Amino acid sequence: MKDILTVSEFTLKEMLRRKSFIISTIIMMILIVLGFNIPNIIKIFSNDNELYAGSKILVTDNDNIFEGKLENLNKEELGYNIMVKNSSFKEIKKNIENNKIEAGIIVEKNDNTINFRYIVNDTMAMMPEDLSKALEDLYTNIQISKLNLREEQIKQITPEFTTVVEQTEEVKGNTLVITLLSCLLFYAIYFCAYQVSSSITTEKTSKIMETLVTSTSPRTIVIGKTIGIGLGGLIQMVILLLTAVLSANLFLDKAALKLVLTSTQISPINAILMFIFFILGYYLFALIYALTGSTVSKPEDIQAANTPVAFIAIAGFYLSQSIISTPVGGLTTLACLCPISSPFAMPFRVMMGLSSWQEIILSLIILIITILIVAHIAIKIYSNAILNYGAKTSFKDLIKLYKAK
Amino acid sequence: MSLILKNVSKKFGYKLAVDNLSLTFTKPGVYGLLGTNGAGKTTTIRMLLGIINKDKGQITWNNKEVNRKSVNFGYLPEERGIYPKTIIKNQLMYFAKLKGMSKLKAEEAIKYWAKILEVEEYLDMTAEKLSKGNQQKIQFMTALLHDPELIVLDEPFSGLDPVNTEIIKNIIIDLVQKGKYIIMSAHQMLTIEEFCSDILILNKGKTILQGNLKEIKNTYKANRLEIDVNQDISKIIKDLKLEIEIVKNNQYKIRINNEEQAHKLLTKVMENKIKVNKFEIQKPTLNDIFIEKVGETK
């Protein structure tokens, strides 16, 4: 036990001291801060010609299509300052160039079509949707009023249409936030577990292993190393989460933030479950990576040795995403119970309020049993493979290494 | 204290790496383990360190079966390796702790050995900034920090300059004086002859020669004459039908079958009034014995 602590303490200190760790953490912190500042950045770089509250818009109805009622647009609380005046394209253009107005609209009628010519000093600009809808509604109302209909009849022919999506199961939580958290958990588990492989390969290829295995047992090295790197990964995640929370509070609109947090449904139990599944998921992949790392003799072979593990992890992640696309069904149950996908699926299924305690416990038991089996195989192969230098290890060699005394 | 290996064997697949090896090391000193590449030296060392399991036989240290947990030997592997990006002091502390030392004791030991090996100035540097020789000295420290009773040194002098070789040699002599048991594997036969009281030669996993080095050499007759004269004597040598091995500046190394041939040559040289600076009848070197024994088994 003392040796395990010594190995994990050394591994953790080395991981935190490494330049690559410090630089990658700083880069991710910067990206998070930038991410939370996207609305502010867009505002800084957005075109000055874009319409804003109080923008002056000149509407020209030379054919009197709106029968002089265009001034009514100012009653619609659109936020723009609508000016109605008969003008030509040239005059509108001159006014825009002289900054007297921000945009102009020329209303024209061709047969049964009413055209809105939106004139603005920006080729990329679109006519604001609320403004075009307001113009359409105004025209419809003018025409309806001519029919001398009662208010009730008017309401009947112009009802408001709304769409509400309802699922067969009541799903809590914001799916976008859940997808993001699931990606974050996958990244955290995969990134940390991969470190185990590269750390073991470094020790093996730098020939330090020979000294190390005379100082302590391979079992101690594997366990100590995975704990150390896991703690390092956890520290990085905490730093990134704190950066995210701080950035959200500093840079995001308070009301929007509150809305997201309420809709996410992150309760303390959900957070604990996420933590447990992070630890177990990390351990599962870290042990598999310990196995592959120990079979590599040259640093350039590490990529090839780790590719099958990457496929397993990605397959697990994609399987886990079925909980979001189809929250109920056989595939989702498989994703929640299969050990390669359950760490990325189960915490979020709980967050969506779709999982029973029995399901959670069953998923945990399967994951723990798998970890114990993988640990037994990984430590056995690691013990026999770390002092084995030579050609690339095939699957047949792995079986031989496992069977060796 | 004693290290005893009794009928130890190890197979890798169908290949017999070590076959029925026995060895007894009962007095402090240096025991030489010799062999060609792939002879089974590293496998033997790994078995006696408890890194790999033997298939057959018994290995005991102080009458206790050797396994990874029961022994705390010092080991300098042939394949040198230290953490390249880790501060030297930190990695020495790491290995000392794994060997069961307290932080305080480890710090004292690091200070002590750093001074002896003249590497004090490198303790706060990362290993990648050190020369190969200094990296080797650091690794030598990891083998000795915990003051082990038995130390295994696999090619301790390879890659060292003469100054550093002398430092390591003095340390080995000092360790023997302190009653330590050292098993040394080396390809340089001169080094083995200099340090080892007992030797074991392995070839293809089999023991082909074993015992006290002095006694082994005594069983061999003189086979070489070294003579340093002040003029060319190659004609005299040819007349006596002797074979010149090497000649340089009138210093001759000549193959002989017995001491009488050497005396005959000396008489002839004296008769010709040639001045003799050096005349030495030599027994076979360990190198000769090694080549002869390995050649016999081919």
C-alpha cells in the first residue's frame, strides 16, 4: 500500500510538473473563457450597419399599397424608428450614405406579388424577420378590415399557430447541456486513460523499467500509476470546470445562465454519480491502456498499439449517444449496461430522469466486474511484457504473455 | 550471509535460456558472471533478483527463498535508463522510497553518494541534460542508496571515461571491504580478472566453467611469452619455430607450448648479446580461457 502511494504521488507530481500538461490546461482555460465570450466577441466584430433598437428605417410606398397606414408599424413595438415617405432608390441610397437612416424599404406590387426591396449598406444583411412579418400582418389586416368582419370572425381566420413537441417518456434536462457534459466526460476519461499508456511506454522505452521492477511489483506500478494519472486528470477537470463556472458568471447574461442551470437538472446525486462513473470509466480504459502500453518497445509503435482501444472507446461513446436520440429502447438499455459505454451514458440517463435505482446498481456491478477482470488480465500481461523487447506484439503473443508464469 | 542457486533452469517457449545452473557465493567479494551475448546472464540476474520466476531449482539468500518481496538487492542493469524529464533528486528520492527508505534517510544517502560520485551539481537538473557517463553514475546511485547487502552490476564500466571508471572501481573495492556481496557481469575480461575471486562462464544457457579464478588459471600451463628487446629478434624466433602473435617496437608477444621454449629463446637472445628490457612467461588470460571454453562448445 505504501509503495502504491509512493508510485501515485511520484506520477501525479511528474504529471503536474510537465510542460505539456501545464500548456494544455492553459490553452483549454483560454478556450473556455473565449467560448463564454462568443456573444461579446460577435458584438465587437459585428457590422455597424446591422439594425439595432432605435435604427431609422425609411419605408416608401409610392403605389399606396398600404393605404397610408404604414405609420401603424411604430405601434408594433418593433424597436425601430419607422419613417414613411415617398422616395426614390437614389434618395434612400443617399440618406444611408449620409448616415441619416440605417435602411430603407421600397414597397412595390407586381400582379399578385408584393415586393419589399430592402436597401442597406451591407451585402450580407437580411431584412429583419420581425419587420417583414409586421409588414405582412399590416397588409393582411388592411385587407380584412375591408370585409367588415366581426372581431370573432377575424380571430377565426387568423389564428395563432404554435407547435409543441411531446415525447412518449417525460424527459428532464436540457439535451444540449447533457450532450456537452457527455462529451466532456468522454474527453476526460479518454485523455486521462491515454496518459497511462504513454507513461508506461516512456518507462519501457527509456529502459527505466528494469530498475523499477526490482524496486516494486508490476501490480503496484500499474495501480499506483493509474491512481496518480487519474488524480492529475481530476485536478485538470476541476480547474476547467471552475474556469467554466467563473466565466459563465462573469461573461454570460445572468437570466440566460439561470435558465440553463435550472433546465440541466444537475442535483448533488447526479454530480456524485457522474464522479463515480468518471472514476470507474477512467479505470477501465486506463487498465486497457496499461496493457497496450506495456507491449510497445518503440515510441513510434504506441499509436498502432492504442488504435484498437481508441475504436472501443469511440464505439462506446457513440453507443452512449443513443440515450439522447432515443431515450427509450433496447439500444439505450444496452448503452447503459455495456461497460464500454455505461460511463458516458448512465449518469446522463439519470439526469434525464429515466433510470431506476435497480438499473444504476446493475450498471455499476457490471462495470466493476469488468474492471476486475480487465485488471487481472492487464496486470498479468503487463508483468510479463514490460521486460520483453522486440518485434510488435500480436494478439497471439498477448495470450502467450497472459499464460506465462 | 550466502547466495545459493541450485539447479536453476528457465525456458522461454521452446528455448532453454538457463539450464541447471548452480552457484554458491558465501564470502563478501565480487563474483563474475561471464558469457557471450544471449548466453543467459541477464535471465540469471533477473531470476536471482526475483523479477522473473524460475521454472526449476532453488535460489536462496541467507537460507531464505528469493522472491521480489523478500529481497532488497541493489541493481545496475545493463540497459541504462532514467526518467529523462525528471529532476535527478526527485527520481533518486522516488527509488529510495520504493526501497523502503524514509525521506530523511534517503536525503542523507543521496547527499553522501552524490559527493562520492561527484554529481552534486547535477541533482537539481533533469536527466536529459546530463552526459551519458553522468546518467550512468546517477543510476549507479539508485543501486546503492538503500545500502543493500547484495549488489548486481551488469556491465558497470561500459561507456565510462577513465576518470569515472576509476571512481566506480574505488567504490566497488570499498563496498567489498565493507562486506558487501557483488555479482558482476562484464564483457571486459580484464575488469573481471581485476575484481573477481570466483567466476561462472555461461554459453547458450549452460555452465561451461565455474570456480575460483586463481585455481582455474593454475590448471592452465604457460602459453605466452612477452619479451622486450632493443633489436629485431624475429629470425631467432623463427629458427626456434615459435609463432609471433604481436610485434611492436621490438616488443614481442609469442605463443609457447611450455616454459622450456621461452628459456631457449632467452638463451639465444643472450648469446647474441641483445639487451633484454622485459621477459615474462604468461599463463592464459581469462580472455584466452573464455574464448577456448566457448569455442569448445560450438
